[in-house]
Amino acid sequence: MKYILFFTILLTAQCACAQHDDHGHHHDANQHMNQQPFEELVAHFEDPKRDEWQKPDAVMALLGNLKGKKVMDIGSGTGYFSFRMAKAGAWVICADVDERFLDYITQKVENTEQWAASRIETRKVPFDSPALQAREVDLVLIVDTYHHIENRIDYFKEVRKGLKPEGRLVVIDFFKEESPVGPPVKMKMSEEQVVGELHKAGFQSMDMDVQTLPYQYIITVW
């Protein structure tokens, strides 16, 4: 079930968020991920069993009609969602800090049908900026990556500037609890903290879905 977070709830979440200390949070998350060889990361991201809990068809349905839309997939990794969005008719910017993933996507594009080459581009971005032009995209999607980002309030202020007037940001990340997938609990972030930070970044309207995915929340802001 989805519900709208009105301003008073946002304000409460903002206060709760202020009580969290996330110094070094992104560093720990990135260090944890980079302990694995690149080949293992690819195998993990591309594991067919991921579909069982990531439910890509359900997420794509939630994103709505993407035909003709321009999308940035932050932390695109192997392009798990990037290729699905491109196949649905979007022009997709695959944004990642890791050149190896961008090279992987480039190779994957070359081995895919022609539609991929015309709808997918790669963009290397720093840890502290989405490197978006003003009003460049209709949608920003960030899956399993929010907890890796540093200086998040400033970062998502830039994301907001990069969205077109009717644009949306969709954040999918893990509940802050034990689960069979995802990072250790200490690296996960609660919905309340994410909501509070995004509100501080200037997003005023939010919708949260805590039912569609078994281990993750879906937060849509505009």
C-alpha cells in the first residue's frame, strides 16, 4: 500500500534524521562493496535469482510510461534497470563512479540489439555529484545505492536541479533490518532518514511504497 507523506510527517522525519550520525557511512559501504572482486560483483548484480526479490517488472510498472523520457540511473552498475528502461522506450544515462561498470555496460550495449545503442549512454560521475545539467532529465532512479553517496543533502539538491519541472526521483533501498540480501544492517538507512534528507534537499512531495518489495522501500519524490 502506498501513502503520501505530507509536510507535517516530513518535518517529523527531518527532525529524526538530524539525530543520525552518518559520517563515514558512505565510506564504509563503498569499502564493503569493493572488497569483492569485480567479477563477483557482476555475478551478484546479474544473478537471475535477484529478480525474485528485486521484482523488476513490478518496479517498472511503478515507474509508469517511460517512452520518450530521459532518465538517469545513478549507480547503474551492470545496467540491471538501465536496459529495462531503455527497452521500454526511455533514453537512459547510466551513471556510475566505477569505470569498470561503465565499460561493462558499453560492452553489453554492443552485444544487444540496435535499440540499446541509440538509447543508452554512460557517464562517469564523482561520489559527491550527479553531474546533471539543469533540467536535463525527467526521472532519476537510484537503486541500492543511496547509502553509498556522500554529502547527500547537497548531492540531492543537485539532483533536484537536474530534474525537469514535472520530474521525479525514485529511491529504492533496503529496510534497516536483517535480510538475506543487501549490505550489513549498520550500512542500511531507514526510510525516515532518507525522507528527512530528501526534504532538506528541497523535495516537498513524497510517496512511499513499503509493500511491493520484500526487503526494500520505494520512495518517490518531486
